[in-house]
Amino acid sequence: MEIKILGSGREVGRSGILVNTGSEKFLLDFGIEVQHGQKPSNPPMDLKGVFLTHAHLDHSGCIPFLYKKGYKGPTYMTRASLDLCDMLLRDSIKVQKKKGQKPYFSQEDLKRMEQKTITLPYKKPVKFKSCSIQLRDAGHIPGAGQILMESQGKRILYTGDIKFLGTGLTNPADTDYKDIDVLICEATYSYKDHPDRKELFDSLKEHIQYVLYNNGTILLPSFAVGRTQEMIQELSYLGFPITMDGMGIEATKRMLSNPGFLRDARKLKKAFEKARKIRRGKNRDSVTDKPGVIVCTAGMLQAGPVVTYIKNLHMREDCSLVFSGYQVKDSPGKMLLETGKYINEGINVKPRMKMTFMDFSAHCGRSQLLDFFRKVRPKKIILVHTDHGPEFGKELRGMGFNVEVPRNGDSLRV
């Protein structure tokens, strides 16, 4: 068997893993680099199947492109992932056009992908001539799955993005594995651990109370899929007005239509019903008339209603912008954190509003990765989706693990 890294080798994002069993080829994820729009290397089109771990664009963003290039086979994912992909991929076409880029695929290509998609529950193997493949809960976002492949007496596990500790939104990832020969594992945060989530939410709630009691507004930019829902669910009991704006509204509806992939669907439904939803841009000015919390897209400040809110609120020292997640290199959010300036869509300002970063990650941290490796004891580990792979790989070898840290384009025999 051969594993080829088409994307996510020594980088975070644009995931793409090609597995060749000798008689059949399978593609695991085919995403995009979200800031600059780069895609992985093209796979061969004689694929037996494409398997998607989850809906985020750095894993799903170029799958319709395969159908544009002539792929006619099935794509496998959970039902929740399909519903969320439909929303995110349609929006990505608009975003690429807005940036002056030629989209990698059309609405028709996306439609072909959806027509050929087969949805799977967790732990239901799909049997092929040379292997069987199933999805296991990854704990990252609703519907996210790890991919477990069994072929020629070998067991290959690809984690995709993974979260071993449960959140209010998702259950913890499945870690009940034995006899894993090859573990292809994300190592986004191999260099650090994340704060305790309960303590982090306690700090956020205290910060919100301080700002709102002083007649300010909390601006909480959040990823449409995952972070938005966790935020409204955990903050809805504070007693302050919560406003939702942007794609997170539609994403929440789609999650609620897939309650089996949520940890507590009733709790999310109650919080969603309670929140005010902004559906027209002209209503945004009224949101900041009174103290409240605005949960809006985009999480990295690159587009969406957050741009308008920053433009309207940046001079107000009584307001606060709270970063709730990862800011990719060169994104407006990352630049604001590093330089104190927000430069985007014709805006160039140095906000006077308070700014704070809180590490609400949907990925596992370093300690959980190490615990997972010690529990599973795979014969080989292949690290992907990481900017710190060589250093982490060296550490792991010192602990007795057999580790590879491939670059994009590298092939490994297993």
C-alpha cells in the first residue's frame, strides 16, 4: 500500500491524502487553503471513492473540483457534513469571485458532487474489493469523522481534525482502537495545550458582564460552523441580549436538522430560539444601541457582518472584540492581533475598543495527542496538518514512536 500527501504536509490546511491499496485508490479529504485559495495537488481521476472527514473548507473545499475534472464516483460523509458542506461550498464560490479569483468549481459541479454523495452513520463499514472503510466520531464539529481503513490485514486511521475532550456542542472523539498499523494524525497544536474550557467560559462570562454593565457591546466573531453554536449555547443563560448575524444562523438550522450529531440538541435549540437574528444589513445599526453580545461571522474577520460591526464600533473604548479561535496567517484577524490595525475591504483603522484572545479550540492539544499515541500505540505515525511537524516528530522518536513528517508530494509505502 502507498500513502501520498497531496496537501497538509508540514502546513495547516488544504488537506488531501491519497491511499493506493494496489488495486484501488481512495482520496481522504480534498480541501483548500482558506486565506489564499491554494488547493492540494490533483489526484488521479480513477478513484474508487472520496471520503470526507468534515465540512470545514480546508478539508472539503475542492471536492466539487474533482467532478469538474471528470471524477464520476461517490463521495462519502456523514449527513451533517453534507448539509454543512452545501452551505459552505456555495458560499466559497461567492467569496472567490469577490476576491477576483476564478472559482475552482461551479454550482453545477457542486450539484454533481451532492448527487453522488453517500451519507454514512458512524461505525458502518463500506466494503470495497480491496478494503473496508468506516467513519468514527472525531469530536471536532458536528458530523466530523475519523476514517478507519482496513486492507490487506492492515489498519490505517486518519484522524482529520480531532478533539478528544467533549464540549457543550460535541461528544469527545472515539479513541477505542486496537492494532493500528498506520496513524495519519493532525498535529495542529503539537506545541501547546489549550486552557480548561470551563475556566475559559467563566473568564469570558466575567468579561461580558464587565463590558455590558458599563454600557458596552461585546463583538464575538465566530466560525459559522461549530464556534457560533457553542457560543450561543453557553452564553444564553447569562440574561443579556444575544444577537446572531451571518452564516452561523443557517449553519445552526442545519445542525438542528441533524440532532444525532449534537451533544444536546434541545439546549442548542432553546438558545437559538432565544437569540435575535439579523437578516438584513440595515438592521445592524440598531443592534449596538443597547448593551449586548453579537455573535457573527467571519471568525477571522475577513468578510461578513463583522466588517460592518468593526467599522461602527472600533472607536468605542467601552466595547470589546473577543477573538474565539485560530487566526490563520495573513488573515485580517491575525494582522489585527499582531499589529493592532484592522485592514480589510477598504478599512484601515486602529481600533480603540478592547481586544482579547480566548483559545476556544476545536482541536486537541499537545497532552491529549501524546495520551492518544500512548493509548493506541500505532506501528507508524504520519504527522499532517501542522506547522511544527519536524520538532514534534523528533520528540516522538525520542519516546520510541516510529514517525514520519512528510512534505506535500511525498509518498510512503506501508
